[in-house]
Amino acid sequence: MRNRFLIEVPWDGKGIFKERVNKFLGIVNIVSPRVYGDTEVHIHDPGRLCEILYPGNKVLLKRVKKERRKTEWRCYSG
């Protein structure tokens, strides 16, 4: 049986979620494609997300390089 996904998210890195600083900002320990350590990431969905964004959860990250951004990464729960 094939794996079925609700949504396919293209990702550039993987990490371990550490904490949510505010509605749109979180701290993730990035471990792939190389170790970046604790890094500020943008949380794409500002909803509660308590059930999926908790310390220790694995997350997927998308690298976004644009001017006027506070962070270089966008976080998706994995």
C-alpha cells in the first residue's frame, strides 16, 4: 500500500522544535542538511498548533532567502 499524505511539503532541512517565542517565531535545533544549532524560524501558521509544535517534535524546514525577512527558515511540523 502506498503512503498517502494530506499535503506534500517541499523541504530543505530537518530539525527538533525547542520553543515558541511568539505567534510567528519559534526556536528549532536544525540538524540537517548540516548542524546549525538553535535557530529562529518563522512559524507559517499562527494558530494555536499546541498539538504539533511542542518541544522535542521533529519538524521540516523550508529555506527562504528574501530581503526584509527576520528569519531564513520557515517551519512545518513533520
